[in-house]
Amino acid sequence: MLTPEQLARDLAVRDLTDPATGSHAVQLILNDLVDTLARLWGCEVRWCRSDRVVSIADNYDNLGYDSAAVTRDARYTRYVDANRMLRSHSSAMVPAALRALAADPVDDVLVVCPGIVYRRDSIDRLHTGTPHQLDLWRISRKPLGPLEDMIVAVVGGAEHRVEPRVHPYTVDGLQVDLRHGGEWVEIGECGLAHPEVLARAGLDASWSGLAMGLGLDRILMLRKGIPDIRILRSDDPQLLDLLPYRPVSAMPSITRDLSVAVEDDDLVEDLGDRVRDAVGDDCVESVEIVSETPCAELPPRARERLGAREDQKNLLVRIVLRRLDRTLSDAEANELRDRVYAAVHRGSAHQWALGRRS
């Protein structure tokens, strides 16, 4: 469970989709997408914004997640108590929006659910533990037309591809990728709204739907040519429009390699979460596992140097440090390195950059 301090910290993170917190280009992307689909279908639009703390039932059960789904594990989910959690995807707002529609029905509606979500994720230029997502669900008693029309309307003229994916809340699910800089970048997923999800909300078999979930951060980054997701939370005035991004400066990066002992079942997402808790997102550009070796296979001297148990594993972890606003000094980089090391290393012996500490 989250401590009160952790919960307060997480709730204090600005939701860039919310105009009440100030203007941001994320809101321009959001409004463009909603306006495009509203014009395409000529249907009513209903916005749903809710508390970031949601019921576990709406985040998982009412969307069809199996009770044993790995995503429910605490390493991927920020639980507040036995019944509530910080929403892990914008789809967590959909069940309440569908219940509201059942209580006040309209024959054809676009349900819009935007907001910040909380994820256990790796650290690199495209990932953050607090991304912004958008769910767009067209719920109707009318014929819906092909899902491809919705995809084309959202991606515009950009080169895209779709691949089959299984989602518990859709039928015939797809992943949507955009071509950018010679590589494919995932921007979202879609499918037909699952009849059981509609039924749980009180919508009978006369209703059907198209469902799409999008990553607003990545769409904005591709639209403006922003290279690093951390820039989205900077004070750069360029983040108030959709014009191409012009780098103001390119601060040098500093790399530190760490040899650490961790538990055998630790994943890169676990390391990313510990690093964020230790130093935040401002200074760490990426965390990469360069190599992985069972500690039982290490020479005795290497295990002793790490203070490692044989049931642990040894990781060579490369961290890239870079501030967006100024150059880090070597002393600052070593202090950050030691904070990351303390957060990640699970051995009984330590090697500090700034000298041994208690």
C-alpha cells in the first residue's frame, strides 16, 4: 500500500490534460482528437473526469480483468487501500461513464475520459511513471461503421499499422503504431467494446460500441518532434502550441555504470520505480540493464564485493543523467549515482562514489 506521503506526492503531480491546471499542448491534442471524431460521427460528446483514486473494481473487475491478471500485482499497481488504487489507465474512468449513460441514455454518444495515470515503468525517453492517456468510446444504438474509420480519423495522414492484441474490455482488439524516424511507435489500442463490459454498466444488448485508448504524451511528442518525455513537464513556452519543437539547448549527459545485486525476480520496471522514488524524473534520462548474471555463477570474490546471496542476480545497470535546464557537475552526478545505487542495490556490501556511508 502507498504511504500517506507517497500518495500525497503522487496526487500533487500536475495533470496536463486538465485546463484547470493551466494551458498545455496536450490539451490541444486532446481537443483535436475529440473534435475530429465528433464531426465524423455527428454524435453527442460527454466528458468524464474523475478522481485519480478509483475503485479496484472499476480499474480491473468491471473492465473484465481476470482476478489472477499479472497487472494486478503490487509491482505494477499503486494500491491506496484494500478497495482503492491510483488509476493505472484512463479506461478506469469508463465503467462510471457507462453507468452514467445507462442512467441518462442518449442513442449515440462519444464518451471522453482523459487524465494522468500511474504506471510501474522503465525509464527512457518515451516512458514515465505518470503518463497521460485518453479513452474514446463511441456507445450507440445505431450502426457503428468499421473500426478502421476511427483509426484513420485519429492518425490522419500519418503512416500507421495495426496488429492484433487481446484486451479484456474489447473484442477484436488491435494495437495502433505510427511510423516515426524509421521506427514504429505504439500510440494506443482499440477494438469493439466488449458486450460484458457494457452489460456490467447496465447497458443491454441493444447497445454496442467502439473503444480506443491513446497515449497523449507520445502523440504530442510525435506531432511536435519532442525527443524526451521529460520536456513535456518543463516550463518551455513551446509547450503551449503544436508548432514543431525547437531545442533551446542540449545539455551534456553523464553516464554511470553500477554493478548491483538484486532479487532474482526484480524487473526493469521495479528498478525504474525505485529510481523515481529516490531521485524523481528530472535528472535521470534512462536506466538500462546492460547485463544480467545469476550470483551463483559469479566468482566468490565478486559475490563478496557485492555482499550478494547466491539466490540473487547481478546486474550491470547503466544510468544516463541529464538535466534539461543546466549541466550537472561531477559532484552532483556522483551524488545522484549514490542515491540510485542505494535505491537499487540489495547486497550487504557497498561501493560509493562519494565515500563509504553508514
